[in-house]
Amino acid sequence: MTTLTESSQLSDSFSTSTTGHTDKKYIVFEKNIMELFQRCPRCSKSPELKTYRRGTFLSIDQICHHCEFFRQWKSQPLIKSTPVGNIQLSAAVYFSGSSFYQVQKMFQAMRLQNISYSAFRRHANRFLEPAVIHSWHQLQDTEVESLRHKKVKLGGDMRADSPGHCAKYGTYSLMNLETNSIIDLQLVQSNEVGGSHNMEKEGLTRGLQLLESKGVAVDYIVTDRHPQIQKFLRDRKITHYYDVWHLEKGLSKKVAKAAKEKDCEVVKKWQRGISNHVYWCATSSSSGPEKLAKWKSVMNHMQNKHEHDNPIFPKYLHPDRNSTDRKKWFKPGTKAIQRMEKILVNKRVLNDVEKLSSRYQTSTLEAFHSLMLRFTPKNVVFPFIGMLCRHYLAALHFNENAGGTQARTTKGTLRYSIHYPKAKKGGYSVKPVKTKATYRYVHKMMSLLFEEVIPNPKPYLEELEKIPVPNPLSSAFHHPPLAEAVESYRSRFNQGQP
């Protein structure tokens, strides 16, 4: 019995027109397979068996020297000389956003035969990544075509592959806030724009240029309060609103810090109220001046004053009620009220409150960025095209499941779950339970892969090659020969030794 290695070449005569990628697969033990070939079907003698393996593929030649019977059995179909199972395993790992090395460890634990990493990368470069690029472009064209000659309400935000100014990649996402679907993704590498601090503006610029070239007009865009984005949209005369959560988060941190200061203990009693007030001002107002008037009223309200000088919002809206806690009111001229004035009604905050989004927020976009972690974990390094393709996969998954409905029990009752997030410090939040995610996009890409890309990869490779790939970050530095680097390493660590 002989075994060929992973790199063994199989004859082209094994090719078949039926790929079999839709067939069911089973885990079969080697001993059970070999039992089927222990006897010659013609003379019942013991034949000679030769086995050939290539990744997940197994071929057995059964040769009987007594009656000259011969047959060859193959565990799976082949496309030319490539086993279908090997390509499909690579596709399943890639399209599901999994890690090859994690799958490899699982296979090794079960002693399942596996393909090599070089085979996986070869499949990815020739077939899988072109299929992903084409699938995303098809979906994007459909989304954009439905928005042509319309004014779209956009949400925009960037997600970096690592925190701080050490990020290599920045991915700017544009979402249609009316449908919660991703309509564009722009991957920017830091050396394209002179540093990671410029990636967000560049990503938004490219995204808006693409939509403009396809005849899509922007009604307004909701983002965080990034200064570069503010100036860019102001110069472009695009209506810009701020996401409420980003402002509330920043203010809450400052208020919580002030509550720990001496003579400011009363601030702690108003932390939740101030946080809620930010959302109420944004969602209950129809104009910027109304948001400002309602926001400024909080300073009077904290001092137990419920009528205001501003004609837009002259009086509180809640019913009269006598508070049992008289110590919760701020007193004029105290350190506590001065700290609140400095935090809540400074010039920048007032300008930001006026531009808060009344209806749409970017919370769904934040959820998409959280989903990205499943496809591009921050502790794994990906090449540019690999990073781009995995982000496209995340967008395909998100868009397919963005309109998911709320799950119901067997009796038809809507399902909810209760959570105790760390940020609420013992508080809880209730969330509706969604129906299970679907993965139709994976099956569509599998069909595209075996029915179109593999038989004729050229047009799909040409589509991928149109994507400009920036030089690696290390390309700007000197690359010494390995021998020179090793010699330098040895001399540095062996100084003073004989």
C-alpha cells in the first residue's frame, strides 16, 4: 500500500462533468472503506490495493493478480485534476468567515484528512476571492440601482483594524438608514493617505464619489462628531447630523467624572436623567433651535426651575409632582452647578446638540461593525484583498439578515431576552429575540463558484485585478537579505562571548 503526498498530481483522465458540490458528505473511517475492497468481486481472492490521497480526496486501485480484475474507486468527483471536496472545503472555510488554522486544528484533533494551507491560498487567489468580489458587486449594483435618482439618508462610520494611530486598515461603511442595508464599503490602508488619522475622511470621500457616479443623491448623512468629517461635509454642502449615542457617551463620561469630585455629590443623582435628556431633546424636536431650547432647560430643571425664558420651550412638559428628595436640587453659585454649566452648555456642546439626528441613528451600523469581528478578528493579520473580501462577506451576511423579524414561541408569543451589560452597572436591558440568521448568500456563492468561476475564471480574475492594491507598509523601508539580517542578529547577541 502506498500513499501520495498533498502535492501529488492526479491524471486529467479522472475529470468529470458533474461537480457533485451539492451532494451530502459523510465522515467515513479508513478501516470501513478498506473493508469494501478486501475481496475480488470476480474470484473472491485477496487483491493488491494501492491508495492515493490528495487532501480530502482518496483513490483506491484494486488489482487482482489471480483473475486480472482491476477497478479504480474515487471518493469524490474531480474538476480536471482537482478534487471537488478540496475546493469546497476551502470555499466553506472562506465564505463562512472561518479561520483555516482553527479548522485545521479541529481536523487534526479528529485525524480528518485536510488540505494544506498553500492549497487553501491557491484556491482563494484563483477562485474564491474573485467569486466574493463579483457577488458583492452584484448586490451593490442592485442596491444602488434601486436608489438611482433618489435622495438617500445615509449613516457613515469607520472601523479600524486596531485602536489608536497604529491602525493599518480603516473600513468606511455607508448604510441606507431607511432599509438598514450596507450600500458601500471602502477599505483604506494608512500609507495611502499619509497616516491612519486621514483614513476616515478618505473612506467617506471615496464612498460619496462612487454613489455620485451612479446617480445617487444624498439627502443627509448621520455620523459621529469627527472634526475632519464635519469640515468635509460642510465644504461639500451636504446636510450633516450627529448620532445621539456618541454625544451622550462623551457627556456621560464627563458627568460621571464630575460626580466624584468634592462638593459635587449631587451630580450623581442626575446622571441617568441627563443621559435620557440628550435622547429626548433629539427625538422630540423638529428643528435645531427647538433641540437647543430643550437642552438648555436642563440647567433650570436641575435647580427646580420649570419655566424658561425661551419662547420655543417656555415650560416643562411633565406633570407637576412634589419630590420627596429635596437634596437632589442644585443650588445657584455652587461648585456643582458651575461644573454642570461647563460640561453641558459650553459652545461646542450647544453646536453639537443643534445638529443631533432626530430620527435615524448609527446604532445599526455599530452592530455591523461588531459583526465584522467574526470575519476579521483584530488579532489576525490579513492581506489587502483578503481583508476586503472578508468585509464584503460580512456585508453580504448583514444585508441578508438586516430585515430579520422577531422570533415567536410555539404559542405565537413574541420572544424577548434580558441582559445585564457591564456599562449599566447592575442595570438591565430588554432586547427582542430575532429569528435565526440565514446563509443563502453562501449557497449562492457556492453555485457561482462551481458553475461559473471555476469553468471560466478569466473574467472574474479581471474584475478582481481592477481593484487597486496599495504597497505594503514595509515597502518604504530597507529590506536586508536574510543572511545579512541573521549575521547581524548573531553578532548583537553574542557580544563578549568567545
